[in-house]
Amino acid sequence: MLWAAVGVAVLGFVVALEFAARHYGSPGPITKTSRELIFAPSSGPLLYAGLALTLVVLSWRRRFVAVGVAVGIDVVFSVVRLAAGARVEFGNGALWVVLGCAAFAVTRRTGPDRTLLLKGAGLGLLLVAGHKTGDTWLLITSMTRPEVLDPYVATADHALGDPSWVVGRMVEATDPVSSHVLGAVYGQLPLAAAIVGLYQLRNVAVERRFPGHHLVRTFLAVGLLGPAIYMIFPVVGPVFAYGADGGQWAVANMWPDTSPAITAPGSIRFDEITPRNCMPSLHTAWATALFIHSRKGSRFMRFAGTFWLIATLTATLGFGYHYGVDLVAGVVFVLTIETAMRAFDRGWDRRGVCLVAYGATVFVLLLISYRFLAVEMAEHPWVFGPLLLLAMSSVIAAFVRTTRLWEPKAAPAAERPERDRQLVAV
């Protein structure tokens, strides 16, 4: 019943976004996903990541068959597109196979086998639909929020030493190597999350059940809830508000060479194209979630999770997509959601409720301070800078402490036989 209720809620939300997008003259997530059955996909790796999540419920033999079918369909589509002189992309086959698995579950499976296969197909489709849903959210923010609050955030960012300007100059100095590496990391974050998710779900086919909590759940929750904050606190980022990418809408073309002066901030009008997707930084939130969930993996997985977090933080600042205070809010945001997801899985207790309430309170206070105390933060950086970091660190510490207490106790070592104790005594 719970899965059915969640499915109905997600479907209703996606349908609502479809209507909202059409109201503004753009196709919604359902239309965009449906088009990729025939037309060239916008993100082939994402579609294959969705297929990979679906395959965790299948045996190895069926996995090879499914991948072979997907690749075969893509080859056929590529040949047709080459013949027609169209752009060649891949990914259609992956989407066809995921939908085929769902249809196979409904028509040829019953009981627990049907449920498991439907969950696998649903997880793969959710990853794809979640990406399309995010695109629709970004369109809505740009169309419904004509004014942005970048001057407030840029002023508050003085408390942290204007990290976007500092890192932006570092990336420029090391271009093009840094741009290529950081661009690949930033753009393929969903694929990295799918890989970590696959590692966590590697035993589903054998155990015939999904684990209670895994990275993909947090990843999707962040993507669904985060854009709602964009509507409340619209920000476009320094490369647009203070850089050349903002064109005539930019306050000035000064990023990353010159930090903005400390003046009384106010909202500014911006175009109807640029997404208001800065506060909080969801890339920071996703990379932090990936880092957390990679801690229990292999040494390589832990190293990759650490690298992806550091590279993502560097890219968000170095490309001018975010201010430093965005990242602080993103960390608090994701730790609050991660706590809620874990508490929902294991059962709510006092620790879970308190940590979610504390994280939500800190997050709200951060937004309020950015909006109403920006000048004070800029004029007293040695006070407010440490306070921002302390607030974020307090949520991190509370999260670590709470989740460690939630970990199952290690089973006590078996008592040695009497004969072994006698031998030791001798």
C-alpha cells in the first residue's frame, strides 16, 4: 500500500508539472520522456543508468539479454538516423527495455516476482523522469520569478570571502584542463549516483528485495523538493548576475575578476530563460549524498565519492554557478532530507525528529539571514563567516552522531569452548 500511495503521489506531481509546463508553452516531463522513445534522447547515459537500476532485479543471464536488446535497438535507430542525415544519439533502446520490463511484469509475472520487477522498472523510470521533472521546474522558476535576489546573496557571500570569485580565478588560471575535468564531473553527477546506487543494490536479485534505504531515494527526494526552494529564493548565480553570461541583464561584468562592493542590496529583474536554481545548491546536496553513501563501499568507492564531492564543490564555484553560501545551505538541506529518509525507513524516534527539526530550523535561519542580514554579514565577516560554518558543522556533527547511534550493534563474539580457554590458561 505504501508503494502504491507513493506511486500515485509522484504520478500526480508529474502530471501537474506537465500541465504547468504546457501552460508556459513548453513540453512537460511526460512529453519529453515519451519523445525519447523515438526521437534523439537528450541524455543517453542517463537512460542507460535508469536501465542499469532496473537490471538489479534480474538474473545475470537476463541482464545480458536486456542489455543486448537495448544496444540492438540503438543500433537500428542509429542506422536510420544516419540514413536520414539526422543527429545520431543513443539511449532509446534503454528506455524501450525498461518499459518492456514493466510490461513483462504486468503480463507475465505474479505475486512477489511481479512486485520486485515493477519496483526495478519504476526505479529506472523515476531516475529518468526525475531529470525531466527538474528541467520543468527550472523552466517554471524562470517564467514565474522575474526578479532575482543575487545582490543579497553576493553581499552575504562576503562573510565567506567571496569563494566563487576566488575559485573562478583559479579555474581560469588552469584552463582548459580544469574546465574539462570539472565539467565532466559536474555534468555526469546523475551517472555517478547511479553507479553508487548500483553498488548498494547489487544483491537485490539474490535477496529478492530492495534495501530499506539507498542513495537513489535521497537523490530523487532532493531533486523533487529542492526546486520548491528556488521558487521562494530565486537566484541565478554570479556568472549570470555579475558575469558575461548575463548579457544586458547582469549588474556588471565583473566575475571573477572583481568582487562586488558592499552596498545596500535589492532584487533585480532578469530574463525569462535563465533558471533560478542556486539556493540551495542541489549539485552540492547530491554530491554530499553520494559522499555519505559511498562511505560503506570499497576503498575505490570511498575514494571516488570523496573526489566527486571535492570536484563538484570546485566546479559549482569555479564555473560561477553558485555562491559560497549556496553550498552551505545545500549541505544542511541534504543532511536534513537524508535524516528524514533514514528515519522513515527505520521508524521515527526522538533522535530522528529532533535532527530533522534542527536541520530544517538551521536551513530556514540561513535563508532569512541571507535575505535580511546580508549587509551585516558583509561588514562583519570575522563574526558571520565562522557562524555560518559553525551552523553547518553543527548539523554535520549531529548527523554523524545520530546515524552512528542508529547503526546496528555488532554481534558479540562467540564464547570460546571450554577446551580453548584451558589451552590458553596453560
